[in-house]
Amino acid sequence: MLTISNLSFSMEGRPLFEGATATIPAGHKVGLVGANGTGKTTLFRLIRGELALDGGDIELPRGARIGGVAQEAPASEASLIETVLAADAERASLMAEAETATDGTRIAEVQTRLADIDAWSAEARAATILKGLGFDEEAQAMPCRAFSGGWRMRVALAGVLFSAPDLLLLDEPTNYLDLEGALWLESYLARYPHTVIIISHDRGLLNRAVGSILHLSEKTLTFYQGSYDQFARQRAEKRAHLAAAAKKQEARRAHLKSYVDRFRYKADKARQAQSRIKMIEKMESISLPEDAERRVFSFPEPEELSPPIINMEGGSTGYGETTILSRLDLRIDQDDRIALLGRNGEGKSTLSKLLSDRLPLFSGKMTRASKLRVGYFAQHQVDELHLDETPLAHLARERPAEAPAKLRARLAGFGLQAAQADTEVGRLSGGQKARLSLLLATLDAPHMLILDEPTNHLDIESREALIEALNAYTGAVILVSHDMHLLGLVADRLWLVGGGTVKPYDGDLESYRKMLLGQDKPAEKTAAKAKPVAAKPSRDEILALRSEVRKCEARVEKIEEMREKLAAKLADPDLYESARAGELATWNRKYAEVMDGLSRAEALWVAAQEKLDSAQNV
């Protein structure tokens, strides 16, 4: 059990905790949430004893081991598997002693302890963890120095998971994982035998891997049972009750004050007036929880292009003379929302670079709309900003002719207000840097936006704002992300990148998650079982299905408008003059493409409506 009692702590004169109290029962999986800058990482440092408390106590059982990932694994000659095995200091020490011990009694003690900690299966356990985090058998035998910093962070995470501390503290562990690694980690943490506290902005992780939420707000800690969605609902209800109580109290205060103002100077009413003054003074003000700072993204709206904006037949691409992807037969329309699935290293980033014209087409045919503009955001771009320049200077370089007022308005549209606009990038938070990078990527109002892990530096409120902006955006979206919540609410098509090619994935995200975790059951076994009664969909699920139907309906209407315009064009007699025969062929081809897109959009609309009808009839 972890007990935090009346904790007080200030950083550089700014109070972060004042009388904070919480109890984490042994074995619980807890998500630590709160706005950026409230002190979540500082709390971890206080628990580890790296900072001295100003007041209060933090208590753990005697001898409890605390583990976490503070930095990446060193770039050493040791192999990955050796590095992970060495992370369990007790096992490593006992194994070394077993080689040199000569005293019979001590040898027996060492062997007994090695058996107690299951030391002989250690290599298999370490290999399983490394595999789950994306390292195949060949990679596990390679030296750490062969991997970049992000991959060595995974090795460090593998090491701490292998050492199995009594209290595991993880600070944004999915930031350096892909979707497959993040899903594996969720499953692993759900089965972890000891206490876990996770700082995360990944709503999927907080819903599936933890059973309670520790909320840091207004310098205090509040413990909530349940997943993040349950916490959000409880907090909203609590705020609604407080708002109602505050309104009622204000009305009562106004009534008492009105009486005092009317009668305090009348002799026969003075005593009653004084009594009411005391009542007003004794009333404790009901304060509402701090409102989350409004997070915004405002993507510029591109003009509409005829579909498809990209069409590829028999394409292949790669690096240098090495082909990574081939047999690419892909089509992208401007209203597509596509999530790229696949294990790390299979080619998701390669495809993103091909679509954004950062890699050449080796073979095959790819046609692009003539005016196509593509916006590209990759997580490494945040690190390529000029740290000694302000966001305003970054924008002025891209738009030298624009007035400063308009540049500031652009920054405000991405949540960067006046204070941040004039602050050097090096002093901005990770989320603010990500906002600036997203702004730069969308500055030209792209018709297609390619986002590779866009949420790594964003808090939960910012992620929700990004989802809203992407759903309102009128261009195509290609998403690579470990955030299942984002993918589920934005993507309506799934492409699986693997085996050196890209194919549509017929299942949904949940079936993909089960496939990765090996939970799919053989069809013949499931068919033999009695069909379970379908659970009644939640209100949020019904709302999501209705939203999907509206999106599909709007898509059909948009394509229908385009079809009508093309039909009117084809009805023009002048178009059929012999001198314009080539132009006629072009318009006929465009009409055929629009009709194909309309057919697909109508099919999606019908499917979405059937899902909604089925859910409402449960």
C-alpha cells in the first residue's frame, strides 16, 4: 500500500501540493491524471525520494522496490536480452555468486532463492517482453548501441517490466511505442502482479489497463474508482452538483443582502438585519473545479478536388535500391479517413513518405490531382523546430508578406496565445511545440493531411480538440497512431501494412486488437457456443453511430453535388464538338470516377445506418 498524507511541496516558490492525501491499495493499477504543469512527474520524484518534502509523509511497505523508466538504456555492446536480464539486480547478483560460491550452506541458500524468483525461466520471460515491445529474435541478440534513442527507451521499459518492482511508476510509457506495442503493454499491465501508477494522456490505456484514477487538481489528490471514462463522468456530475449548489447559494445570498439593504438602518428591523449580515458572513463560498483550458485546433479548409486525389496501380517504393513496399493498388478520395495498421518496421512511415512525395515511386503508376497539396506531420518534426526562435518568427519565415496580427491569429487558432507566440520555442511545453508543428504542416490548407503519431505530446483535452478538428476538416486524413481512441473516432477505413504490401483490413479496431493479443477463437468453436445476448449499447456508442451516419450522409450529398455539376457539364452541346473530343473523354472519365465514389459512399452510408438500427433495437 502507498499512503500519501497531508503532502506539501513547492517548486521554485510555486506551490504544487498543499495538504494532498491519497491511499493506493496494494496491487491496484492507477492512472495519474491532471493538467500539464500541475506536478504529476514531480509526484513520482517525491515517491522515489529524489526530492525532499516540505511537509507531510509518503509511506511504502518496508523493503518495497520502486521501478520506473527515467532514461533510455545505454548505447553499450551488451545485447538487448543481456541488458534486460541485468535489470533484475538481485537475479544478476545471485547468478554471479552461484558461479563463485564455495560454502555449501551459502550455495544452498543461493540456489533456493534463485528457484524462488524463478531465475531459470528469466531468459524466456525477458524475450517475451522484448518481443511484445517490437524486438524480434534477431534484434534481441544485437547490441544496444545499434538502436536509436527511442528504441533504447523501449529496452529500458522492457528492463523495468522484467525486474517486476513492487511499485511500478510509468510516465507516458506509450509515447515511444507504436500501436502494436501500446496494445501489448495495456494487456501486460492489466496482468501485472504488483501496484502500478501510470501518467498517461492515452484514453484507451486509461480505460483498459487501470482500475482507478488518481486526479491531481488544485494542489490536491482525489482517488476515483473505475476507468477514465467513469472518472470523467463522475467529475462532470460532481461539477454539475456544485454548480447547482453555487447558484442556489448565490440566490440565497442575494435575498439576504436585499433584506439588509432595505432594513439595516430602520430601528425596528436593525436586529434582524444584523442577524442576516452574520448569516452572509458565515456562508462558505462554493468553488467550482478549475475549468480545463480551452484547447483548439483550426485547420484551414481546402478547395474541393475531383476524386480520386491519389490513385496507385502496381506501385512499389523503398530506400536506395531496397524495395520496402510493392504491389500497391490504392485509391484515396478527399473525404477519406484512413488509419494505417501494422507492426513497427512493416512500412507505415514508408507509405506515408511515398504519399507525401518524400520517397520516389520505383515502379507502377501513381496519378495525383493536379492541384493536390499534402500536409505532413511526423513526431520528429517537433524536435526540428528552431529552439531559439519564437512561434511568431517561425510563421513569419513561412509567410513574410503577412501582417503580424494575422500571424498571431493563426497561432491563436492552434491554441498558442499571445504569451506563447513571443516565447522562445525551447521554453515551450511539448504540447505547445506539437501545436506549432501542426500549424506549419497545415499552413497551405492541404487537401490531404498525413499524421504520424500526432498525439505524443498532447494532453487529453488537446487530443479531444484534435479529434473535433479532424472530423470537421474537409480534406483526406492518413493516420499512424498508437492512440486507439483517436483512431476509433476519426478513421472510417483501415489499411493493414505488412508482408511488403498494403491491403484493406476488413475487421474493426477491436478485432485487430484481439488479433494482436492472440485472443481470437477458432470459428468452429465459437459457432458451437450459444449465441450470447448482445449487451445494450451505451449512450456514447449510440451517439457515435449517429455521428457516423451523419458523416456518411454528408459525404453522399457532397459527391451527389459533384455528380450533378459534371452531369450539367456533359449536357452542354458545345462539349461534343469534334475539336473538343479530348476534353470530352476527360469529363467522361471524371464522371465515371465520381459515380464509383458515389457507389462506395452510399454503401458506407447503408452499412452505418444498419449498425445504428441494430444498436437501437437491442
